[in-house]
Amino acid sequence: MVEHTSGAEKRSFDFPASAIPAEVINMEDPEYIARRLAMPVAAGQLWMAKTKGEAQYVLITAVDGEDPRTITVIPLSNNTAERTDGSLIVDRTPLGMPMVAWPALATSIPVRVLFKPLDEFNPQTTEALAADHADEKLGINRATAPDDPMESAEQEIHEIEHSLESWHKLCADLPKLHADRTAAEHSGDELAAYADALKNVLHLTPGQRIAVSRGKALTDEQQSRMAAAGFPESPYNRPQVDDDYLVEVEQPRWRAAANALAASGVTGDPRERLAYKAQFELAARVNGHGVEALRGALHKAAATVLADPRD
């Protein structure tokens, strides 16, 4: 059945020890998790998604062709007593047990809310669920609400709808891709005043000031000192992060590093900050080209952040 707690693991696994399916046990293996996280997010995959206190099973039915940082998902539950009229019962699932799905609640959400990979459905089952289609051969049957529904079922459905709605709103907050970005313009006086502050407030060397002018981020302590001196924001136009970095950094494999940055109190979007660090501070130290070099730089950036998010 579904676990109801006040923590972040709502709607998680909750079985008697003797009844835990082998599939679920395998999914807890660290090597399995690492292998799945290394795979790109794709249609057919089952995940647990969550933000702070909200967690939910979701089946990915499509990755957005124009912005692959967003996906279309169908919510599911491993508690079939929560079925409602019009939902679907899926007998064969990656969890090794029946699940109830609500195709009518399909919603577009950001990839970044995915946190735990749970294997995948076969393509035929994924297509049937995406089409809200029952198919006995696939073990998919149209459900009706139980005669004596659980008192918590109605609240559970409300929470699912609330989670999906709140996640959908996050799509609008994703860092802008190149076509939608504009750079601010600053006067020469503004640039000169800021440069003087870097010299007189932070006592940076000429080389260090040049590095800042080219996009090197100040530390949190340096930024606080500049803000106290009347310079809360840098007038230098930081180099724009390439779309390839902004897309890749949304993948679940970078979640831990992004969370570490967020917890450290950095300003701005932590995923964009991680991508910036990878592209402009570490990319030159990585061998290879294309996707290989991009991911290598992100691996180095993630390792640096996890060792010390303030670096």
C-alpha cells in the first residue's frame, strides 16, 4: 500500500518485508540506480518525482521535442484501492505489482523534479496508457471506484492533482534558452565604478578583476561585501550558458549537486549555476568533444560542488 508520512517520502514503497517484490529490491541497489541515472530521460520510464514534501509515481509518456527539459507524465499509485471511475488498472508494471493510472491527469512537468528511477514499461503499454486505452492483452483494464472506497482516497487524488499542478507551474521558471535571452546594457561609468570596487573593497589583483569581468563568479562572502558597498549585482554581462548545457544539467543525475548548491544559499537557479561553472570554469580541463566533454565538465563541476558548495 502507499505510505502516508509527513516527510518527503510520501507515496513511497510500503510493504511487509516478506512481500517486497524482487523488482523493488533490485531498484534499491546503488549500482542499478547509478546505471539508470546515466541513461537519458525517455518515454516509458517510471519514476518517483518530488520537490519538498510531495512525492509521486509518474510514467513518462513523452519528452518535449522543442524543450527536452520538460516531459509529459501520467500519475500512478501502487495502491489500487485508490482507483476511481475512469482510471486504469495496470497488472504488469516495473514494480512487479498492479498499479492504478490516471491518464486523464497527464501533465507537462520539468525533468528536474524526477529523483528516483524505477525501470520502465514496455512500449505497447506506454502507448496504451498515453492514449487512455484499456487492453486486456496488455493487462490494462478500465477501473471503477470500489463500492466501499477508502476514506483517504479522495484526499490522495487531491494531493496528486495538487502536486502535478505545482510542478507544471515550475516549467515557466526554467532558465531561458538562447532564443529567449537578452543581455542587459550598462554604462561605462557603471562598469568603471564596479571595477574600482573590486579593487578597493575586495582588493583583487588586476588579473582577478579581469577574470570577474569575463564572468568568473564572486564567492558568497565577496558578493556580500560588494552588496554592502552598494553593488548588489555585477554590471558585467556574464557569458550566456549554451543551450546544450542548460538541457543536460536538468537530467536527474545532476540533482544532488544542484540541491547542494541550493542548500548553500546561492542566488539564482542552482542548475544554471552548475551549468555555468561547468562550461566556463571547468570545460577547458576536460578532454573530448561534444556531449562527452560537456558531461565530463558537469561531472567535475558536480564533484566540486558536492565537496564544497561554496567553492
